[in-house]
Amino acid sequence: MPFVSGYKGYEIAINTLKYLPSQYYLALIGGTHPNERHDKTIDQIFKLIIKSNLQTRVRITGFVNFEVLDRYSKNAKR
């Protein structure tokens, strides 16, 4: 199951998105791990998205099952 963790490079991805043309979007897939309910990573991600004015270009899905995860992977342009 995909979970949001601070070590996964979200800050780099969001900061990079600022420099890409507007047709590029970012999907952050996953939610907070049940054992880490007090993790501030999601809050930090939201703050960075707002500070970077990327609210319309970043989607945080929360938890998704493997079928939905597979659809995101297949629909990503490479």
C-alpha cells in the first residue's frame, strides 16, 4: 500500500513542477501510514503546494487500492 513519507522526495517533485509547462501535473498517491498519525508530512506538502501556487496542478489522492494505482501508472505519460 502506498503511504506518504517525508523521505520520498515530494518537495523536489513539487518544486520541479513550478518550472514545467502548465500541461504537466503531479499526482501524489498515498495516505498517512496508520502507525504514523502524527506525521506532519501531508501538512508540509499542502503548505508547499499553496506557497508554490500549484493547487490546480497537484492532486493528492489519499489511499488508493492497487487497481486504481495501476490506472494511474498506465495513464501517466512517459
